[in-house]
Amino acid sequence: MNHPEPAPPAPTGDDQQLDVRLMQPEDRTLAAMLLADATPEGTEAAAAAIVAHHEANEGSAIFLVYLSGMPIAAFILAPAQMSIEMPLIAVRSEIRRRGIGTIIVQDAVRRAGNRPVVAETPESVLPFFTHVGFKKFGRRSGPDGAVRWRVGWHTPGMRTQTEQAGT
């Protein structure tokens, strides 16, 4: 994947600013470039198709993440029954393992409100999701036969009177 800008530094200093923005129509190509690695095919074309699908879907939102003005990540949130689905999340490979993914997940959970955030992930990405607090709740074989996990994260909330009475 080609990146137009050099890798930004880790978000540790006070001069670093992380900014999450809703994708605008003119940002479609950038979103596809950032999300390409997260698709099963690993291509910008596959990511562009997913971006187009979610852009046309009522309730879906595509977010771009910038660090000091440079695009570094993207994620998608979509309504799914009683939860919010995160079909794709990606951080530029050269700045992974610096806490950006954790910040993105925290942002997604905040945006979801009281609804759980769920995702489907290949085995290779499962450690990231469990590290940031997701719990495994399902497993299936993908189209290529590889194991894919369903994971979810729910904001702890106030217990209802019925739940409290049962404890």
C-alpha cells in the first residue's frame, strides 16, 4: 500500500493531536487506501467496495483518524440489530502498536452509546481485540476456510431493578 506522507511519530507529546473525522465524499480514495489492509483481499479495490456499500447504507459511518493533520487510520461503524458493527478498522502499518487502535476502539464504544460494539476478525487480529477489552462470543469458518471470530465489547451500565433483585 502506498502512503503519500511519511509515518507520523507516536502520539506521546503534547504537540500531537489525534482527530477523528467523519469521512466526506472527497475522502473516499483516502478511506479505501487506509482500510485496504483490513479487508480479506488486502486491496484498495476491496476496501473501496466496502466504503461504497457503507456510504450508501443508512446509519453507517466511515471515520478517518488524523495525527497532527496526517491521515493514519480509518474505521467503519454500522447499525446491526441491537448492536453497532465495526466491519473494518485499520491503522497504517508503520505506526501500529502505539495505542492508536485502542483509542479508535474507545472512540467507537463512546459513539455506540449503550449499544455493544461487535466485530468479526481473523485469528491473526484476535489478540488486538482481546487486548482492548473485546470478548469472544462466536467462531466460524470464512469463505477461504480460515477461522474468523465474532467479538464484542459493551459499556458497563447501570443494572435494572430486575437484574438487581435477582442477585
